Amino acid sequence: MTVDKELEKLSRLTPPTATPEARTRALAAAMQAFDTAENNATAAQGNAKGWRQSSIINWIWSPAMNKKFLAGSALATLLVIPAAGYLAIELTRNGLPIIDQTEIAGNLSKSEGSKQPAATTGQPVAVAPQIPAGNVSLAEQSVAVAQALQDKEAPALAKPDASQTSEYDANAALTNKPEGSAAALGATKRAAPAAPGIVPQRQFAEPMAAIAPSPVPPAEGRMQMQLDPNRERFANAAANPIKSVATDPVSTFSADVDSASYAFVRRSLTGGAMPDPLSVRVEEMINYFPYDWPGPDNADQPFKATVTVMPTPWNRDTELMHVAIKGYDIAPATTPRANLVFLIDVSGSMDEPDKLPLLKSAFRLMVNRLKADDTVSIVTYAGNAGTVLAPTRVAEKSKILSAIDRLEPGGSTGGAEGIEAAYDLAKQGFVKDGVNRVMLATDGDFNVGPSSDEDLKRIIEEKRKDGIFLTVLGFGRVNLNDSLMQTLAQNGNGSAAYIDTLAEAQKTLVEEAGSTLFPIASDVKFQVEFNPERIAEYRLIGYETRALNREDFNNDRVDAGDIGSGHSVTAIYEITPKGSPAVMNDDLRYGAADNVPAEASDSGHHGELAFVKMRYKRPGEDKSALITTPVNDGNAVATVDAAPQDVRFSVAVAAFGQKLSHVAAVDTYSYQAIADLAAASRGTDTFGYRSDFLGLVRLADGLSQR
């Protein structure tokens, strides 16, 4: 009752001007209150409503302790003391640690101006502090308690890891950490809803010391959702099978080529873990690297194909058919005007160093790359969408950069509304014969509004009819929904990339900006027909999520990939010649001759191995054009070493991707053999990408032997 009387007395006083000392004194009053509560209240056994009271209090406590809110406010004492008392009780029930009494005494002496150093024991205790007796007032005791809370560090318990928490389910994070631990408290920081671009303040700068966990409440008293330590979602696509040319001589796929998978793999390996096999898309790994494929001489025919047939490094009885396509490179001086809308996820889940802060740095790099007459708009979403920056010419660069710098995280993720708002803004500023593109930057966790992949796919399909392309940029870990990113990019006439470092942002948004921003062709499709007189079987390496039906190739209504200025696309087939001991399928007893196309038996085509076709539409056109390339013995080399340098390096990457995704064909091909092949074909390596690849191969080799 003593504390209640003091609180009542304090509430009637005219509060002084708030100072840091006043705020910390208020917290001490709370700590005294919780000493009483600790002795008289039983431990909390859960909340039937699914949310812990301490989580709710964290929502209230955060703005109350915000320096910007209370600094200089006469309401500081009245607001903080009652809230702090209730908070202290709830924190005690959840088993949070209390600071050493010696540490409190030391901090108290510092607050009183004493030159005596604060004493510490280094070992936390799980009891309430004993406040020094004597002439030390309750308000003065607060300084010691609050200072101890602020200064306490626990080396064994780091700041809550983003990979273990959910931005909208604080309780789920709590149930996956020791009950009452500081890490569990830290997880609640993302629970508070906020307007787009506004960050909820953290409850504590760093976690407090760990203590023995309290008993976990019964399951019926808690939310039933348990947080999966790895919530990332990847499309489940099995590796392409070996196909018989006698029964299935034609292979058709879309030219969608992103680069996200390579960055996923790099992030996992450099983090000390083998990547999820589902995260490995071999074609994206192959096409991550720049190659010096021969390109067309002019824009009249925007693509040139180069085909190489070589022995397979991992199987002496098969061959590789390597198809490289290079797009026409638009000169920077002739690039069209760009109308870009940055659609930025500022939800609570983006409150991690490798998410929103990295995103802001990445977009700053990109803005510096744009021309003065390009325009940039910014839309944010977190619960609801908002326009942060109306269409602004890059000539006003400082205004754009300032808008980017002001972005802060907070709230849940309602992506559908943000997508609608961004496309509407892009339509308003539409540039005829220019580049009109929405650039969605997110960790991929859409959990408010239409959130299924199919719902968002339908929205994107509708919006692309307006001639507005889409780029999807993924950031961060844990919540990353790669499956959705791929769906949006493929159905929005765009591309997807994963940004894990500022160097990757530089590569994607600056060095490769032409292929990212300036399309030279849309609905690009490949179709390869194999000659059954020469080839018995084939297997397309990668492109599992880009497969098309044979009849889709000539159907201009079927959507496919888009290729930008200077973009290259590489596809590799493992082929088995007729009569090879590697043939896996038996000859047909019936009708084999009927499956041989008449043109393949024609003497004029007898020497051909395959026939490569490519369809594409020029920007703004509805009717596709066709490019064809026959493949014959003139495209073949006798040994692996005789193949061009870039071909050999891309084959090494293909082998690595297959090994990481557990493709049986490369089981006996070692990581060391892959490294040797890549090292021998590394070449100039201006930006060091190939050297980095060699490092990843060595990491995978070491990790696989654990």
C-alpha cells in the first residue's frame, strides 16, 4: 500500500520538467511495485485470448518511453509511473531477469554524483533488487534500476535473431524461446501495428541477462501457432526427367531468367549451411554470371544464338548441347525515358539490417543511375498503402533520396493494396514508348488482404495489360516467400532478384540496369526439336518452373519471359546419342517409325542433331516473330577443353547447381572437379564474381563432409 500512496501523492504534484533522470526514476518505482507483486501473485498461466499481457504492454510502453514523445513533457511522470508499475508486474510473471543489487547500488551512486565506481558481480540473480536503505528516496532508487537495465549486457544471449521471429505474431516467437527470456521479450517488438513508414520504438536497446526459464504455460492457454525456424517458401519443382526422343522429341520453355537463386545459395553457404535444395534453380545460377556471347549487329534482329556441343564432364557417354542467346544492347544515350514506381514493404518484418536499411541503400544506388528526365514515385505498404512520393523527375534527386531516407518499418503486410496503388500511380505517369515499371521490394511475407499466390497472380495478370512491367526484389531471411516472388515476376512481365548485400544491389540495379529496366522483347519462348536418328534421349538442365506445353510455342496469347537490353540467356541440355550405353529407355516395340518426323528423315536434315527455335514479340506488338538455328556436327567440339572459356565456366556452374539440388546425374562428380573446371575457365573476371563462385564451391565441399 506504501507504493500506492506514493503514486497517488505523486499524481497530485505539479510535475517538473521531464529529464532522463526523471524517466529512469519512474521506472524504479515500478520495480519496487513489482517486488510486492512477486511475493503475492501467482505466475501467469497463459491468456485464453492468445496474446500475453506483457506483449500488449510492450505496445503501450514503447511510445511511452520514446524520447521524442516525452522529452521536455510535463506529463512524463504521470504517464510513465502507472504504466511502468503494470509493466513490471507482468515482466516478473514472465520470468524476466532482475539486475544485481550491487549493480543498482553502483548506478545509484553514479546518479547522485558520487565518484565511487559502480560495483558489479557479473552474475545476474532471479530476485527483485534490494533497494539501499537510508536517505535514498524512491525516486532516487529509480536511477540505479533503470541505469542497470540499460547497461546490462549478456554475451550468451544476443539480440533477437530475425530468423527466429515473426513480424505479426509476437506470441509465436515467445513460444519458441525460453519462457520469459530476454530474446522472447525482444520478439514482441514487431507486434505493434503502425501506419506505413512509421517504426514502433524498441522496448529495450539490448536484451537483458538470461535466467532459468519459467515453466511453459499449458498449450490451451497459448496461441497454437508455433514458429517454424525457417519460414521461407520455395516452389516445389522436381528436376527435369530424361526424355526419349522417340516419344517426346520437342522441348519447350519460357525464357524467364532471374538471378535470385544464386544469391539464396550464396547466403546459405556463407552462413555455414547447405542451401535448401528447393531454393536451387540451376538456370538462375547459370545465368547469374555475365558472359561474352556474340550479340546481334543491330536491333532489326534483336537476338543471336550460339550453340556448342561438347562432351559431358560428369558422364563420358553423353554430350552437352549448350545454347547461348545474346540480346541487342541499347546504347545508354538512346535508352527510353523511365517511369518507375518503387513499391516498398515497410511492415514490421522489414525491421532488420538486411531488409529495409539495405533496401534504402539499394534504391539510392539506382536513383543515382537514372537520367534526369526519368521519374520516380514511392508507394509504401504495411496494413494499408500510402503514397510517400508523387511522380518526381530525377533532376530533383535530393527530394527522391530524402523520401527514401525517411522510410521506417512498422505494421503488418498488406501487399495487395500496395500493388493496386503502385500500378495506379504508374498508369497515371505512363510514358508512351518508354519504360513503365513497378519495382516491388519486400521480404515476400504478404499476410493481410488477398494473400494467396493465386489471388495476387490474378491481380498482376490484370495490371500487365496496361503495358506496365514488374520487377520483384527480395530482401532478408525467415519470411522470404520466393515462391510468391517468382509468381508475381513471371506473371507481371518482369524479373525477380534477391538482394543480400549492397554489392548485389550494385550488380542488379546499376551494372545490369539495362537488362533489368529496358526490355527489347516480350513473351520470349524456346523450342528445341531433337533428331531421333541422331539423339536417343535428352534432359533439360533447369527451367523446371518455366516449362511450357508444345502447343504454347505458337500461341501468342500464352505469356512467357521478357528479355532486356544486352541480356543473355543460356540453356544446357544433356543429350544421349543413339547407340550410347547411357541410353535409359528401351526401344519401342510398336510405332517407333511413326514417331520420327518426316523432315528428320529427309536427307537434307540427316546430319542435324537438333533444331532450335525462338519466338519473341517486340515491345508493344501482339504478333510474335521467329528465329531458327539448326544444330549439326559443325557445332561440336571433341573435348571439354576445346569448348569456349565461357561455355566451360557455365557448365561448371550447371554442375554445381545440380549437385546442390541433389540431381542424381552428378552424384559421382565431386566438388573438387567442379572447382577445377571453373578455375580453368575463370577468365578475366572483372568484378570477381567467378572467384566468389570458386569460394562457394569450396564451402559446399567442406559443409557436405560434416
